[in-house]
Amino acid sequence: MLAVTLALSVSSMFGGAAHQAEALPVTVNPIEYMINTSGYTMRDPASGSIQKTIVSGDTFWYLKNPWDGRRWERYRYDEDYIWLERDMTWPDGGGNTSYDLGPWGNGKIAPTYNWTVGHSFTTETTVTGFNFLPSQGTTCSYSAPNPISYWNPVTRTLVYHNSALNMGGDIGVVDVIVIQAHATGSETNPYMPQYAERFWYAKGYGWVRWQSWANYHTDSNFSNVTAANPDIDIPMTKTNGSAPSFQDACQNLYPTGTALYSVHQENFGWLPAVAQGAVGGIENSNLRAEGFTLTVTGMSVQYRAWVPGVGWQSWVSDGALAGTEAMATPMEAIQVQLVSPPTDYHIEYKVYLTGSGWTGWVRDGASAGTGGSGVKIEAVKIRVVKDF
């Protein structure tokens, strides 16, 4: 899923001195910088755009529009990476107001922990645009009015860290990292094939500055992080002012390759469906997961469960029940596989076992769990990924 490149320094990548503040490589935990825990709503004085962080479990949103709580970016993270799933605030280049990066999970922004200045990685996603126009009613559809989808590989680099940078204004001296995203030159993005962005995050404040280049090759100072000349530069200030109430719009719109699943749990029955690597079931509860259903948008999927007294059940598919329902019988292992998937697509899954916790990820029909051991599954995670 992820190609990781070690760059000895950012200057070796771009031909200049990249981070002036520290001579030696520094390792940081990006999640500590990306989530705003300060209580402040960050604001761009020029445009009025805001940044307020809403957090729920492993998901956080940047609320960005000062008047409309349906305009945000949504991120999720696990023990390995932070990724962007949906942006409801920025055009995709083809006339739409919003876009998804699919399959969800592939649009990685940063490692969650332990990223060293100068290190890079490349991810690829499919950008799928859609419109959400409150003034014209709520439109949550990939097919109208401007259908667009393109492949978009991006290289991301931790280009800068300064533990005591004066950001000016009322933010003052803060601990800052800068994450750079730039086009690889091989994408099918027809709108900005040489673009670059830099995202400035202050520890405890989240996103505090954003810079963008339509063609970063034209900036002779690009490699100098603190002296570059972007086409767009949006610095934020902090305010105790109000922000609109958050609204999770387009909840039922999912890009191709989204795993959607629900678990039947001891004492609870059917739990609400979750998507793409989220926890289905109740981990660390000592409550058995008895059955599950699964669909994948745009694809067919087969799956089965190992249950006591039966062993491996027959394969079922596309929303049917695997395991049992209200029979007080736990699942002990599962197997899942896509049916004739597109090239490079795979399905991965793991289970939470009583007494030992989460297993590692397995994929494409392998067993997750320990059928025949008497150890019950309490929860599952399932996701579709695309390799490159």
C-alpha cells in the first residue's frame, strides 16, 4: 500500500537548504500536531475561513466554513497512519465542490507516530468529485452534475520542524511541523499536474497555515521552507469566536471500494454499520461477536465464519449473514475475499480476540482468529486497499 523513501535531507530532494531550525534529524508524533486541543477556533483574517477540530474516537474533522457546519475535511487514524477521506470545502478541479480520496485509507497524510524530518512516502488514491451545494439543495452524488474521477499519486515529506517558531500575530511562539505534498509527475490529475502544498501544524493548535503552488518548479525559493513564494498563503490567527454547529453531511455516500459491515454482539444484537477499518463490535468487552454482514461498494465480496459445533460455514456474499444471530454462539475466526476484484485491489481484516487483543492484518481469504481454540472474537475491522 505504501512506498516509503528515506531522504537523507530535504535539500537532497529539492536542491537547497530545507529546514534551517535544526541541524540533526528530529522525530515527531504528527497526531499531536494535527488535532487542535487548544479550545481556540483558528481563523484566516483575510477570508474568514476557520479551523475548528471536532474529534470522535479515531476520526477528526476540520470545520472550515464560518457559516456552514457542513463544510469540513474528515480524517481518520490508526496505530500506523493518519489519512484524509473526504473534503467538503475545496473544488476538485472539474467543477465540483467536494471530493473523496478512495479507497478510504489510501489517502495517507502522515504516520501517526515517529516521523523523522526529511523522510518521505508516496501514496496513490482515486480522487472522485461530487457536488454539495446547500443553495441548490443537498446533492450527494458522484454522477451529477460534473462526474469526475482521476488517479492521484502524491509524495509527502516532513520538511520542517521547529520547537519554538514565532508564527506571529496572536499565535506567537509554538512548536511547529510542516508537511509537504507534491505531485509525482505521473498522475492523471488534468488540472494541477505540478502542484505542491505545505501544511503547517502547531502542537496543540492543529492546522495554522496553508501554502499552495500550481507549479512548484517556478518558485526558485521553494526548497527554503521559511522563504518560499507560494501562489496562495493562508496564515491563521486564534480567536474565541463562535463557529457553526458541525453537521455530518453526505453520510450515505461512499466511494468504490468501501467495506461496510455490521456485527451482531452478545447482549446488544445488531450494532450500527461501520466503514472501512472502523471497529465493528465491542473490543475489550468480553462479549462475543456472533455474526456479521458485509458489503463492498462497487464490488462483490465473499466471507465466512468459524463457529463451534460447525467449524467453517459455507461462503456467503454481499450482505448475507456469516456466523449466527441470537444463538449464543461466538465466532472464533473469519475469512474474507473479493470476487474478481479490479487489478491491485485487496481486502484486509483483523479480529479482536478475548485475552489477546487485535490480531495482525491478513488479506484475501486468509484466516483471522483461531478456529477451534475456544477463544471468541469480540470485534472485527475490515478494509479494502489498493496496492501500487
